[in-house]
Amino acid sequence: MNQAIVEAISLLIKEKNIDHDAFQEMIQSVFLAAIKKNYGNSDNFDVIFNMDKGDIEIYCEKTIVADDEVEDPVMQIGVSSARKEDPDFEVGDDYVEIVDYRKFGRRSILAIKQNLIQRIKEIEKENLFNEFSNRIGEIVIADIRQMSRREIRLNIDKTEVLMPPEEQIYNERYKMGQSLRCIIKEVRQTPKEPEIVVSRSAPEFIKRLFELEVPEIYDGIIEVKSIAREAGDRTKIAVASNDKRIDPVGACVGMKGVRIQAIVKELNNEKIDIIAWSDEPELFIRRALSPVVPTEVVLNFDDKSAQVIIPDENIASAVGRKGQNIRLASALTGYSLEPLKESDYYEEEIKISEVDGITDSVRKKLESAGYQYADEILDAGIERLVEIKGIGPETAKKIVETLENLYEIEENSEQNESGQDTQDDQETESEK
């Protein structure tokens, strides 16, 4: 037994976290490759590796033949040679020879060592990839060991991980040796070592922080439905309770805000809006636009878009700085939101209170049924109007005719004004 190989194997067994069966198979395959190179064939060889001692034994099975019939010394042995070991051997018996691999030569032994080291590195890489692939989504504490413009390299239990610029919070300032909470986001296979990517900007990082601070989320009583985040500035998180007795927003905020404050502190005062999720799109959109409450939400289910009508004085808050609030609300709800000022949206609409020809009693009945504008009544039609208590078919017909006539008058007036403007322009041109 070559002592250098024994020591190398023993050291590797102790230092590397390698599966027993995988290591056994690796040792066998490496030595069988060396045997094939030296003998031209390895089919009748067995390699036995003692994991405890780090010892290797190689056996070669041969068939005993007459001394003058030995054609292949690797597969056969003469009977006289075999009887030196045991006088009872006969032609046709099986003979097992113990092979001393020191006879392979110095180059072969060196190749075995190099092959072993290479194979062990491959197993290490595979183990590392599998380990961290199973830990994707887990929050870890990592220490900064190297910083550059392109990336930050950190250590997690002696394993190097990477935080690219896009996974960093843009307004955070990092220092060498600093400990950071981050989430394992991705594990990539590379020609060298597996590349483990961690993140502080991912929305999943927010979710994991809430799980740590809010036991109801960790236990599944409160569910995080969706998250929209622009790291370093603002996050909107929608939560729902599976227990009617528990307020999801209150549980996330905590007594005197202690829970949400811990998360905000971890994120260097990033603003977080906690929103009660709803399966009714209109209500959910209204809540998602916090801190602004829209006057009206007009949904389009076909393309998942919505117009949100905002009071003129609140339009800036609804849109947010550089459109951030409306953008996050859109991402949170899954609807493309278009903010409109009240003055622009209701500009051409006629209120019922402004229409002549509708009595006060009929007007009150329409308003109590939720109709405030003329176009709403025309869209409803006679069939819907007669469902209102106190309005019969004749009254409904008269209301619709009155409103239609009103719109015709307005349309004719606009056309006349447009024609007059054109005529005035022509006369002015002629004078020139």
C-alpha cells in the first residue's frame, strides 16, 4: 500500500462531506481506470475500499490452466504457479490474485491521485449545488468579504456567495466584514464552482422577513397573497386571514407597530404599505392605491385594466413620485391602472340634478337607486329603470326620451358651434 495515497484518501474522507456510496464508487472507478491502462482489461478485477482505514485492496480473478496453455496472463495463470499458493489447485479452478498497485509505477500512482482529487472536486461541486438549491428562498446571515462595483462577495458558513448590483438595495451602504440578512435567490452551474446568488432586493425577501416577525404568517393563519416592491423606496404587500377572528393588517403591524418597525429597520426605513387582500377586484384596487381613495374604479375584465377616478387634489399622491404608487398598485393587483382626474372624467357628463323635465320625486328615486348621471340612466335602459320602486314603464320611457333629446340638443349645438368656427376662419382667410 502506498502511504501517500492512504493519507490523501483519509484526509479527504475527513474534510469533505461526501456520500459513502458515491465515494466508494468513485474510488473503484478511478482504480479500475488505472488497471485498464496498465493491463489493457479490468473486467476480472475487483477493487475493495475500506472506508474506516482508507485502505484499498485489488483482486484479480484468473482461471487456472496448464502451464503451456497460458495465452493471456491477465485472465489466466499456470497451474504450477497457482500451486505455489495452494497445492490443491487443479486446472479449471478459479484463482484470486492480490494485486500490489505499487507495481503500476510512479506515473500511474500520480495519475490516480490527480484523478481522485478531480473527482472529489466534482462531487463537492455537485453537493454544494444540491445543498443550496434546496435552500432557495431561505433567509441567511452572510458576512461581506469582498466588494467591487460589479458585485459583493459574502461568506455563509465558509461558502462564498454573490450579491450582484441588481440584488442590492440601491441606497444602502455596505462595509467590509458587515453581517447582512439576505435571501438565497438562485444557484447557477458554472464551469468552475456553483454560483450562489443572494438578494436583499427581491420581493421574496420581504415575505421571509414577515414570516420571521409575524408568527401568524409562519403558521399559515395569515397568507401573503401578493407583493410589489421597488427596493429601497416602497413595498406594497397584500395579506389575507384564514381566521375571521384575526385582522391580517393588525397582526402584521403588531402591538404599537413593533412588528412592522422591526422589518422597516432591517430595510433601512423602506416604506411598507400593508393592504387587506380582497377577491373583489374593485375593492382590492381601491385599497391598493393607499393612501389615496379613488372616487370610482372602472374595470375592464377582458384585458385586466382599470380606470381609477381620483379627486383632482389627490392625483399627485395617487400617481406617486415618478409614478411609483400607481405602478406598485398595478403590480400588486395584476391590473393595469390608468389614473384620471375627476374633472377630466366627469367633464362631459350631465348630472340628473341639472336635467329639466324630470320631477324632484323621480330624481330622488333615481339617485337612491345609485344613478347620478344621465349617461348611467341611458346605459341602464327602460328594462333596468322599471326595476326601481315607484317608476313604471311610462315614466321610464319618458325619462329615457328626455335624456336622449337633451343629448341631441347638445350635439346639434356643438355641431353648429363647430360650423360657425369654420365659417369665421374662412372669412378671416378671405379678408387676408
